[in-house]
Amino acid sequence: MRHLLSGEQVLADWLKRRGYPAYRNRQLATWIFRKRATCFDEMSNLPAVLREELAEQFRLWTSEVVCQQRASDGTEKLLLQWLDGGRIECVLLRDGIRRSICISTQVGCAMGCVFCASGLDGVDRNLTTGEIVEQMLRLQHLLPERERLSHLVVMGMGEPLANLDNLMPALEFANRKSGLGISSRRITISTVGIPRAIRRLAARPSHFHLAVSLHAPDDALRTQLVPVNRNIGLEDLLAAADQYFDVSGRRLTFEYVLLAGVNDRDSHAHGLVGMLKNRPALLNVIPYNPVAGLTFQTPSAAAIKRFRAILETAGLNVHFRRRKGDRIDAACGQLRRSTTPSPPRS
């Protein structure tokens, strides 16, 4: 059986071969994305015979919710088990009127960032387009009917640009009005930075926000923290990011996880100033979220304040991310393929 969410054209072609009019495809999209149907039987304006054929040929859901956790700040995390193998986590974040989701693109991650939970066990496989879209729907179903998703970040498990062929159709589902209707300006792809893939992304007609993970102001330190940098280098990465900005017109975001005693010194802050001061970019600084089994620590409040002062005094556009979901290991860098989810921390 095929995944119903694997691609709009797949379903359109299937309906056409069976003599169904094109508007049936639009009706299906409305039921799935707007009315949040959980099975074909709920799709009451479709002919009974079509609903039966769909049930015989397609799966709407290919995952099982193994665990659902909710933090006191409203953040919710789902641990999903896929029928085709592997487990991933995805997150719903509530902040005022914003309803943001953080989704994964791979079972595990191959990038090996030394401070991140997602890559501790390596990578098993890419997620399919349908599996990526299914995360969006699973998270949307956590909301009451009157609420809708407003923002999407591809910042969960895996390296998005290593699964670009499956990711982009999923984001188009999220963006189009017949899908989730999330503005392209509110969709962000977060990447460790693969220059050739960034250039490929720049050549596509759909342009979303791009967030590039730096974590260090020089190649020597970045290679220690992000081992794949050995084959990339900051010069080529920044050149590719600049090209993406030139083509898309979308302001870049550079991300920097702040690790106590590792990359939080004054010299590191000044290095970032030299790297970014002439670029129209936002620097998103993320004080480290602890991961069980790793020895890295969150910098002290004083160290964070000093680091921030250097950046802001130099005129950089800086945002320090506020923690959400860390009590259920749902914050940045904490998602992993849990087999026994930890209980919420008090």
C-alpha cells in the first residue's frame, strides 16, 4: 500500500486513471489538511466506492505515536514509530498566538555534531515525503479546531539538505493554500551547511528561509564541533549562503550553539563580528540545552551577557533563543531516537 501523502501528482494520476474528476483531489486535500480527517470514512462528500478504493490502495497514516509528552510551557513532543522502520521525534511549540512545529527529515543524523543528541546513533535512512508531511499533520492534530499552524522549522532530527528531494515536495504541501497554507516566509530550513546543496536550493523556484549552523568563528574549532566541516570549510559555506541570499532575497540566519568554555569566549564573539558584520543576517545564539551522556555545559548567565554585549555593541543583529520544551528534551539539539522516553523533568 502506498502512502497517501507521498505526492500530490501520484494521487491525481491515480484518480484520473479511474475516471474521477480533478475536483476529487481538491476535496481530499481539504479533508486531510483543513478538516483534519483521520480516516477515509470521515470524508463524507466522497463517493462510498472511492473511499473503499482509497482504503484498499493507500495508507493515510504510516506511523504510530509511541509517546506524547507535554511541558508546562505548552510544548508537546511526539515520538513516532514508522511502519518502514525507525523512530523520530517532532515538536509543537506554543508562543503567544504562534503555533510552530519542528519536524525531522531523517531517522538519526550523520553530521556528527558532538553536542547534539540526534546524531548519537548515526543515521539509518531518509524519511519519505509522506513521512515528513505526516509529522506536520500529527502535530496539527494536537491543536483545537480553531487554531492553525503558523510557522514550520525543519530543525529536528537529520540534515535537511541531505534529503532535499523528499523534503521540498513536503514543504510545498505545507506552503500551498490547498495544503497547510503556511507562508514561505514562515518556513525555515536549518542546515549544518552543505554548500553544493545550498546552491542547488538556490536554483529552485521556491525559496524558504535558510538557517545555517556555524557554532564556531574559525575552521579549526568548527571542525572539532562539526566534523563534516573538515570537507566543507567556512569560506565555501559562507559563499554558498551569500549566493542563496542574492538569489532569494531572504535574510539569512546563522545559528550558534553557545557551549561553556568551548566557544563562548570574548575572542569567539569578536571572531563572529568579523565574519558577519557586513552580511545582512540574523545571528541566532542558542545557549546549550544539556543532553544526557554528554559533558557539555550551558554557559553562566554572566558569560552569556558578556558574549551578547560584544555582538550587540558591534552592531550585529542578534537574537538569543529562549528555551522551550527542555524539560521534556524537546529543545534544540535534544531530539533523539528514544526507545524509553524520559519522564518530564521538574
